[in-house]
Amino acid sequence: MIYKDYNDLSKDVIPSLNEYIDVHIEKYSLQPCLTKAMKYSIDSGGKRIRPLLLLSTFYTFSDDLPLEHLFAAAGALELVHTYSLIHDDLPAMDNSSVRRGKPSNHKVFGEAEAILVGDALLSLSFEWLSNMSFPTPTVTRLINILSHEIGPSGMVAGQMKEIVHKNEQLCIDDILDLDIKKTSSLILASVQMGAALADVPFRQQSILEKFANDFGLAFQIKDDIDDFCNDSKNIKNTIPSLIGIDNSKKKIRSLVLDAKKQLDNISEDTSLLESFLNYFKDEMV
Ligand code: GRG
């Protein structure tokens, strides 16, 4: 494996991945206003965690393919992530006028336009996957994983649960289920797609899935802790608002330890995947 650490990987990969995504949005989008509005949100400084997770999973098990061959799949994840943020910010959903410190998509381009930008990004993600030069069963598997994880049993289901129950206090198990669906699903898809591209055997696939679920849940709880501390808005159905900051950090620590334990069961060098857990370094003390 060429990369040992998240920071090395991201420094090396993010500029060329961004270039790939921009060039291919321009190539596939034939409507100038749509192209501009898609690129506005895609280029607004996301961490690219999901593409990097896909690439890291792949390179943990295989090192015989140049990065560029995986960019369509990595980029597809970022398109879906960006669509979910644009739609989540809409007045009918979270009604947020700022995203990554900049006006959200609908504030710049209008509400109807932002809905269409999300629709376009979602559709384009599957077009990119379907055009990949991998064996057909692999491409079909990628499409299957992504559509399953972001649809009515994954991300959209989680978002629906949040909206339907916004005026009532959910119990901890329901909040965990909501977080797993809303946030872990796409993170799970990232790891599963990296594993599918590298032809990872079944036993290791299920270990990686546990790792991804731990990471995804910890990721959402950390996001909610940060919002809880920085935002006066009291969102009821989050882990920190139900069990408090200290208990939420304890939950993150146990998820991170379990994630590490999962990786110990893989004989390949998992240092690259393990380095993603440094994202939670502030919660580990
Ligand atoms: C609208 C169908 C639909 C789904 C929305 C994912 C989601 C469901 C809503 C987005 C809002 C939210 C709080 C999502 C939780 C996931 C999360 C922590 C998103 C932020 O992800 P980062 O930190 O963002 O990777 P960057 O800015 O780095 O890309």
C-alpha cells in the first residue's frame, strides 16, 4: 500500500480528485446554470471523507491500480453527499442558510434550482458508476450498494425518520437508528464500494462493515456534539441532547475502540484505515 496515513492520502489525492469531479461535471452537465450551481456546492471545501474512505479501503487490499481508475466511484460518493447537504439545507428541511461558512445553495441559486441541483448530482453519481471500466458484476455491485444505502432503507429513511418525529422526543435506540441510517449509510457504502472494487473476500467484508458502522455513528455523534456546543438551536433528537456531552464522548470512545478491534482481525496492513479514527482525537481524552 502506498499510503500509511489519512493526511498523506488527502494531501496527495484531494487536488486531483477535485479536478476530476469538476472536469466531469462540466463534461456531463449540458445546462450552464445547473453546472455552475453544482460546482458551487461541490467546490465549497468539503473534507472528502467518503471518497477517501473508498480509496483507503481499496488500497488496504490492492495496490495494482492507479488512483484515477477509482475516481468515478470516489467522485460519485461526493456527488451524493453534496446532494444530501443541498436538500438538507432547504427551507422545507433543516432551513439552513449557511453551509461550510458560505451561503447555502438555495440562498445563492433559489429553492427550485437547489432541488434540481440535488436531483442532478444524485442522477449523475449513478451515471458515473455505470460508465466505469470494471467488469459488469463489479459495476452492478457498486450501483447496488450505493442505491441501497442512500435510499428508503438508508439515508433517505433516516432523514424521513428525523422529519416525521421532529416534534417528539425519541428514545436512544430510535436516535441511534436514525443516525445510522442518515449518516452511517453513506459511510458504509464508501467502505463497501472500496471493498467491492478490490474484490475483498466475504469474511473481511463483514469486518469492514462493522468498522464503517462504528465510524459512521461516531462521526454523527461528533457532528452533533459540535453543533450542541456551537449552536443555540436545540435539536431534540440527537445523542448529546438526550444523554449529554460527557456520555456522548464516552459513546464515541467505545465506538472507536470497537472500530480498532475490527481492524485487528484483518491480516493486511490497516494503518491507513485506522488513521481515519484520529478524526476523534479530541473525544478520546
Ligand atoms: C436530504 C435525502 C436527504 C438526506 C439528508 C446526510 C443528510 C441526510 C443530511 C445532511 C445534514 C447532516 C447533519 C448530515 C449528517 C452527516 C454529516 C455529519 C454531514 C457533514 O459531513 P462532513 O463533515 O461534511 O463530511 P463536509 O463539509 O466535510 O463535506
